[in-house]
Amino acid sequence: MNPLRLLALSLSVMLAACASGGKAREPAKLGEIKQSAKFEIRWHREVGQAGVLQAAVTTNAVYAANARGEVFRLERATGKEVWHADSGFALSAGVGAGDGLVLVGGAKGDLAAFGEDGKLRWKVKVSSEVLSAPQVSNGIVVVRTGDGRIAGLSTIDGSRQWLYERTTPALTVRSYAGVLIEGGTAYAGFAAGKLAAIRVSSGVVAWEAAVSQPRGNTELERISDITSLPVMDNEQICAVAFQGNVACFDIAQGNLLWSRELSSDKGMALSGKYLYLTDAGSAVSALDKASGSSLWKNDKLARRDVSAPLVLENYVVAGDYDGYLHALSRDDGSFAARLKLDGGSIVAAHEELDGGLLVQTSGGGLYSLAVH
């Protein structure tokens, strides 16, 4: 891997410190809150240390994995193990599932596809490390690699059908963002603030748009990468860049609807009339999706490395580096509930599960929870 990209891991921390005045400060301490709701653990299972891996939810199963390479199928309702399999390599990317396949990727470019019965279907090598969960749509596995490429592979045997690649800046932030597939199109953000819509069937680019433009005199100052998944509804798609902007575009042509300066390396959620996001300083905010204007902002979790938010009915849920889950009111961003899990950091994106959420910690705890 390019040494500059490895260096960017620590540079992102330095950049966050610069944004807060040039000196890194301690994470905010958690004060007492008046709980108006509570988390309920519906089931809990240990699957092994996971780092940034995330689980996948399908119609009839939950699939999870650990960094050693083990893959598990669990019952949705109970977390009971149905089967587990060994990929044969260390994993660097979480589980993707679809079209009857369960997929995992590794740091050396290994990609393995299992059937829903746990039997290995095929294993191939891609161009670089796999840092995000592969996605499946209409007979194509879409996999994103650490060298900035996106490949479309056959679900039958893993053979490559198409390849999308673009020039990347010399210095980038290490990104675990994958692709969002909807309506036969894969949407992905890139270094230098670019957002692309790619036809899954052919790899043809439908449109590209600029979320943010690099600015500054040094390579460090000019980092403006999209390091999280875009979010969308039936009308628009939105993305946010680290050291850049948050912007929304119309889905059909990629025309800009609005843009405002805001930095995030964590991610967003779109629900109803509002866009919810965790910024680079770990503040959680709600914006009007039509204009980008602010509804509320909760900055009481500053520097706690807060995850991307997930919207559940009346609450916005996010986790932090110390293993706490926080539920905020959708109305005003005030704290509604808090729960500490196993102490492992909560960095992977949460998944909706049967009216609640599925959370995987870096320490290997997999939790099905509800908020009441």
C-alpha cells in the first residue's frame, strides 16, 4: 500500500486537532442524563474481535464475521448460531449478503463467497485490500478496494465483469466506506470530494458530481475526501466530505440542490424531512434535507469518536469509542437513553433489525437492541 495512505491514518487525528485549535483535547466526559427511554438487549452473542467489521441483515438471517476470518450465520430473532465457516484469511471488511451469497474480504485482496448454507462457492483475488462490505445486485458483486477502484464481479464464479477507477491524490484519508446500491446503480464517494453514480450491470458512469473542492496550500490542508457512505431517498442523494462540505443532489442527473461547509469522516442518515450526521468533532446534528439549514446540534459527545447515526422512530442512535450507545431525541437532540455494552469501541455502522438495531463492537460483541 502507498505509505502516504498509511500515514493518513494518523494525519486525520492531527487534522481533527488542528480544527479544534491546534491542540488535541480529551474526549468529553459523560454527565448524568435524565432518561426518557431505555435500551433493551434482545440478544447478545460473542463472535470474536472484529475491529471495524460490521454485520449484514437479510430477510431470514444475520451474518457476522471476526478479524480471524470466521463467518457466522445467526437466527434473526434469537442470535442462535446456524453455522459458521472459515474463510481461510484474515478479514479487513465486514459481511455483504445478497443473491444467495455471503461475502467477506481481506487485507491482501482475498474475496470469498459462501452460500446461505455456509459452503464456499468461490474465492478470488481483487486488486487491493478490501476495506468495506461487498454489495450484491442483479447478478453482480460490487467490491471496493483500498486503491480506489470499484469492480463488478459475477456472482457465479467471481470473474470480473467491469472495473471503475479514477486518479487519487497523493495523500488521502484511509476510508472504510463502501458503495450504496439502489435501483441498479452504485453510488460511491471518493478522495478529493467526488461522488459517482455507476450502473451495476455495465460499470458505465451515469454521472459524477463534486461534493467538495480541495482547498489550501499544502497536501494536508487539501485533503477533502468522502470517507462515508452517501445516503438517499426517492428524490435526492447526499454525501459529506472530511474537511469539506455536505451536499445533496438530484438522483437522476446529479445536479446540485444545496451545499454547506461541514466536515465529517463518520457518516449520515436520511429520514423523512431531515438529514442526521456526526461531524468530525463528534457532534451529532439534524439538518433540513431540502435546504441544509440546521434544526439542532448536540455537541456533548465531543471527541468521543462517535459513529454514524441510525434513525429509529423517535430516536437517533450512535455509539462511541468507549462502548457507549446514545439515543438522542429526534425533536431536539437531547439525550433520551444511554447504555454501555462490552467496552469495545462502536465504530461500525449499525443495521436496522426488526424495529431495533444490530450493533457490533470492536471487541466482538454482537447485540440486537430495541429502544423504548
